[in-house]
Amino acid sequence: TLLALPNGDILVAETNSPPRDMSGIGGFFMKLFMGRVGAGGPSPDKIILLRDSDGDGKAEGRFVFREKDLASPSGMAWRDGKLYVANHNAVLAFDFVPGATVLGGTAKKLMDLPGGGNQWMRNLLLSPDGKKLYVAVGSASNIGENGMAEEAGRAAIWEIDLASGSRRQY
């Protein structure tokens, strides 16, 4: 996934599915098809920053922005000095001012998420006033084949109140 920052830098989440059971006949075909589309390896678990320094539409700079604390990262959002990143299993917040080429510091966990599943990518969206963060969490399966208990907290949008830290299913 991509995130355009106000200064023109582009963040790119390099990701793949978290580890999952690839046994049996289903696993055989999953490995076969995932390998054919280039998704057969482990998740790179990093965010890259691309910078177009001369404004020609081509990134001259490519920087490893962050690798620490990332686990199949996908959704990203930025506002008011905070960068939010959705791993497959948690939402993290970092202090960040656009312009830096490395995201240092310690991640603050805002919320645990039910990890993995068939729909493991997580999208983030900030409310227009920047007070709430919305997190899309996909289902664990396609037809509830592992039971509905495994779907708890999934196939839903979660709302995080950034001032209080409270969260609820939206």
C-alpha cells in the first residue's frame, strides 16, 4: 500500500501474508498459486520512503524507512505529527514529522487486532477532524469454515478515539 505525505514523499508498505498453515491439498495449491504471482515468500515487513527531489515525477531517493515493530504492515495514515501503521495484528502510532528518511523512536500500540486470516490486510482512515482512526479488519475465512468464534472482532470496522484511547466496533 502507498501513502502520500504532505511534502510529496511516498511511503510504501512492503508486505505479504503473515505465516499460515500451508499443509494438505489446500496448502499445496495455495503455495503453487501464491508462488506464481510472486507472493510465495515471507513478508518483507518494512516501509520504504520514496523521494522525488527534483519534481520530475521519478523518485531519486529510496530509503528503508522502518523495519522494526512491523508484522505484515499494510494500512498507513498521517496527521499532526503522528504516523499510524496497521500491522496484521495491531495498530501502531509513531511520532513523525515529514522530511525524515527514517522512522525512529518507539511504537505506541493503540490496539491489538485479530491477526492473520484469509483477509489479513488492514486499512486505516482518519476522520476529517483527526480525532478518530478507523481500522478495517477482514474476516478470518471465506465462509466461516473454521467456526464463527474465529470471526469474533472481524469483518468489521473499528473506531479508535485518539484522545481517550477507547475503541469500539463501528
